[in-house]
Amino acid sequence: MSASQESTSQTIVAPQVLLGNHLKALKLPTFAREYEKVALESAQDRADYPRYLLRLCELERIDRERRNVERRIRLARFTQIKSLDTFDFAAQPSLNKPLVLELARCEWIEKRQNCIALGPSGTGKTHVALALGLAACQKGFSVAFTSAAALVHELMEARDERRLRALQKHLNTVKLLIVDELGYVPFTAVGSELLFEVFSQRYERGATLVTSNLPFDEWTSVFGSERLTGALLDRLTHHVHILEMNGDSYRLATARKAQRRNADEPSVSPRTKGEADADI
């Protein structure tokens, strides 16, 4: 290769290398990955430079939002990924479906309101909570999901290790805090006070969603203090949306349907010896 040809080759390669470095520094991975492909498509369509850049910007923005949603879902620490598309509203006629769909729009989170889902075990409270949490992540809100027992344990552990303030700060910064299964396990006096502090600090500063198998008048059995329970309910039920789910257990109904399907399946009768001999 002559000196002039080598110089020409370097001139062609150098801009691509430099462009790749610049796009990496600017944190534009989709630009770096797609710009050559989009350039060819734009040339075929005879698109001008602004349209070429517009297509790249749209791809970058879509991919970045996808990554951001995935990151918010990961940080939320959901026990499962559930959506309202898979929730059987017909199985829970007591649930206000229009209200649930309205909550999925997440305007209540922006307004820093609360939501409480009440009902017996197995009626779908956790499913709805997970679905609303997923919707919040998709709408751009930060979410933290935990059970009430796990949260109290984490708070007490943080207090013992002298990092309670850091944990409280984290819980205060998330736009939506979901506390599942309040009422299944009673708390100690210290645990009740720590959990009360979390709810109190979020009052009118962030949205909180709580699910419980107990009606409000039985929450004292969990917190052990009428005074504390009253103060807690006063904060949680101000600017609140209440979801009542008083139907039969969804899990139990599903199990019964499966049992009935198995019972309705025709059993295969054993063949007689003559039928077996006829196959030989």
C-alpha cells in the first residue's frame, strides 16, 4: 500500500473511531450502535440531515426510557412482576375497578396521596399493589416494595447498626412506598414506633400504598397501642383511596376450579384381557 493510500485509509477510519469515543463519552450507546444503519436507511429514503438526526434521537430516547424503566423495576425489589392485565376483576366484584384503573394513571402519586387495600387473605391485594407499583415505574416514579414485617425488621436492624437515618432518608426519597401484608404479624413497641415514624415522615411528602387483611378497628392488635394506631390512621387516611376486596379467596377459587376440571376429565377404564389380546 502506498503512502497516499495508507493516509486515505486512516482518514476514513479515524472519524468513526473518534465518533465512537465521543458517543461513549456522551453516554449515547444507541447512537453508536445504530448510526451507520440509520444512515443507510436515510440515504435510501433520501432523508435530509435533520431527519437523520431525528431518527437517531428517537431511537436513543426510546432505548434510554426502556433502560430507566428496567432500572426502576429492579430497584423496587418487587417479589413478582404483576400487571392489571392479568388480574381477574370478575373474581372480585367488590373491588372498584374504575378506581383501580384511575390509580394506574399514577396522578395520586404525583399528588402525594395514599392508597389502602383491605380484604381477607388471597383476594388479590398484593397483585393489585404490585401492578400499581409496576405502573408507577413505567410512568417514571421511583418505587420501593416491602412487606410490613420485613420493613420493621430492616428498621430495627438499621437502628442497631446505627444506620437508621440513612435508611429513613432512602424511604423518604422514593415517590411510592408499598408496604404489603400489614396485620399478619404483630410488632413490638419499638417496631411499631419505627414503622409509625416512616409513615409520619412520608405524610404529605410521598405516596404510600398499604395492604392489610385487617379492618381499621383491628389495627391496634398489630401496633399494640390505641394512641399510636390512632395517630397512624389519622395520617394514612388523610388524602386516601381505599380499595375494598371482600370477596372469596382468589387462590382458593382457582384451586377449586382446577380440582373440578380434574374431576370432570373422563377416566380411562382399564381394558379387558380380550381387548388386550386383540392388539397382539
